[in-house]
Amino acid sequence: MGAYNRSYLENVKSNLGAMLDCGINTLEFGPRDFYNMFLDSDMSDKINRGDAYSICTLGGVELAEYVVCFAMNNSKYIHVKKASDPAFNQHLNDAIINVNSKEYWAGTVIAEYAWEKNMSYQELDGYISVEEVIALYNDFANADSLVINIRLDEMLNAKKKVAKLKLRREMLGLSQSELAQQSGIPLRTLQQYEQRRKNINNAKAVYLVDLASVLRCEVRDLIE
């Protein structure tokens, strides 16, 4: 089970749900962009570890603000301008969390499943993306957690048979050719990594760094 006591789980679920609802629906970031910012911030690790202040004191709107402001100081997100926009604080002040939104629901599902599997949010996202969880809303919004987790188990087991490199590339909508061009790594080499005909764990360090840069992840996210 999770790294923190179950008594915290309901707080984590509501906060993560509210954070996604605010970040996507109020601040108008795309699900992938906002969730990447969350994963890259230290907040995802704090919540993973059960940091009491992050879980019990900060609300979903405050978490969304923290994530965006953290991204403002990260060179990967130099394009993020909304936190410096005069309307940014007004958006936050006016934010009304919709607990019935698909984004809120997805946040609660991710929080519970990550806790049940004792997986970090980064690790889980490597197999099941936030977009895929949101897409389950129409069919599973009224299902109980056991049914939802069974479906996620099915997805997780299927994805574990696929190389992490391929999962990450497809999640960003890149073809093998596009990844080869952007990373400077031979197309054939990428194909062999994805087919597991070559072990990516033995790849040149520069290859791993370049792939992680293009795929907006850490090297550890590509290691099998």
C-alpha cells in the first residue's frame, strides 16, 4: 500500500482532483502540459511521501498556483506566462472547483490508484497517462473504486509489455522518425530499443539524456 497512512488518502484525492480541475479548467492549461508541470515540481514528491503540510493545509487551488509558479522558475517551461499575467491571481481568486468535472474525477482516481499500488505519480504516468484516466470518465464516473482499479490494472499490465520509450513517445504524439530527428539518434537504434532487440539500459549516456530532453522526462523514466 501507499507511503502514507490511509487516513490521509481522502485529503489527497480531493486536493489532487481540485488541483487538476483548477489547472485545466480555470487556468486553461492542457492536461498534459499542466500534469507535466506537476510531475516536475517538488509537490508531486511531497504528496507521494505524505507530507502533512502539502496534504492537509494546502487546497487544490493553492496547489495549482504552486505548480504553475514552480514551473515559472524551470527553464523547461519558459513558455509559461500565465503566472505573470495580471489576470492570473484574479483567475485563482475567482476559481470555483467543480467536483463533478472529469478532471476532478481523474485526480481522485490517480491519487487512489497510485496509493494502492505504492507507485509515484511519475512512475504511474509512465504507464497510464492523465489523458487516459480522463478518457475513462464517461464509462466509469459512477463505478466504484474496485471496478475502476480493475480497469487500471488491465491497462497497467498491458502497458508493462511495451517498452517505456515507446510509451513515452506515443504519449507525446511523436513518430519514431520525429523522435530520431529531434534527438539526433539513429532511427534504427530507436526501433531496436522499442522492440527490445537492444537494451536501452546499456545505451550511451548521451543518448539517454537527449531522449529524456525531447520526451520531457527524466532518464529514469526510460530505463526498463
